[in-house]
Amino acid sequence: MRSEALTKTYPIQWRNSATMLGGGLYVASVAIWHPLHEGLFGGTALAVTHPLGHALHHAPELPAYTLLAVGLVELSRRLSPQLGRIGKIGLYLTLIGFALMAVGTLAIILFEGVLQTPISALETVHPLLLLPLIGALLCGPAILKAKMLTPDGAWLIIIGAALFLGMIFTGLIDTTWGYWVGKGFLTVFSAGWTWLGYAFWLEATHSARRS
């Protein structure tokens, strides 16, 4: 009887922790792997123009985007009734964005990494980041207003998204210093999802124990 209960709850608990794990991997990718990879290979140009370099640059992002998308499915299922129309749109926009980025990153790894075939169309994976960023500005305030989970994670995704979008629309992201400052804002954004994911996992774990 106990093993049957564990079988039923384990997949649920795994989905509840996916946002936290995906956010953590995204932090590691942006804050640790990207600077390390770009430093070892002499800057961002190689990561963009060299097939294997580009694939290696994005490889750690694949599990991060995939886990974030999976986690947001569960997050949407549990939280969307309390978020209102704008909050729901933001959450679904973020979910779609991370899912598309996972598919695009997988294509980069397969074609440019495994097959050594550079495909310029795969650069569209970068603009897709706009979807989660804009989505965060819509769902973040809704999460704060509904007073669900802890406010810290919501504030981080709002601040990180707003500052990174500001860097993009002002063109500062194209400067050398702006590129690295933007990485910092993106780290704040991804840390926010880690924090929200942790709060959601903690809440779901407590609910499961009570039941």
C-alpha cells in the first residue's frame, strides 16, 4: 500500500521540483558556464560562428529550459486560477517560451554539435528569450497580488526581466560591458525562478505530508 502511494506521489513531487531544478541549472549556465566557455574559447564570436562552439555554449541550457517548461506546466495548473487573466497569459507565455527555447537548443546541439552543420535559422533561439521575459512582467505582479508563495522569487523575476529588457531595447546589450551586465540581470531572472520553484516545491511537499 505504501509503495503504491509512493508511486503515485513521486511523479507529482518531481514535477513540483522541476522549476526549482531548471532555474538552478539556468543560473549555473548563465553565471558560470557562459563566462567559463567564452573565456576558454576567446570570446563570444567563436561560440556563435563555430558549430561545435555554439553547441557547447548552449548545451547546459537544454536541461534548464526543459525542466523550467515542465515545472511551469505544474505551476500553471496549480496557480493559474488565482492569477487572473493577465497573470495566466504571462505564465503561459513563459511556459511556451521556455518550451520553444528547449526545442531550439536541442536543434543547435544536434545539427551544429553532432552533425557539424551550421544553420543560421537556429539563431532564432536567442530572440525567443523575449517570451519568458515579457511573461515574467505579466505573471510576476499577479503572483505578488495574489500573495501566493514567497514574494522574493516574484520580485527577482520582475526586476531581472525588466532590467534585461531595458538593456535590449536601449541597445546597451550590444556593448561589451552591457553584454556582461545583461548576463548579471539574466542571472537574477533565473534565480527568481529557482526561488519560486523552491517555494512551490516546499508548499507541495507540506501539502502531500498533510494528506
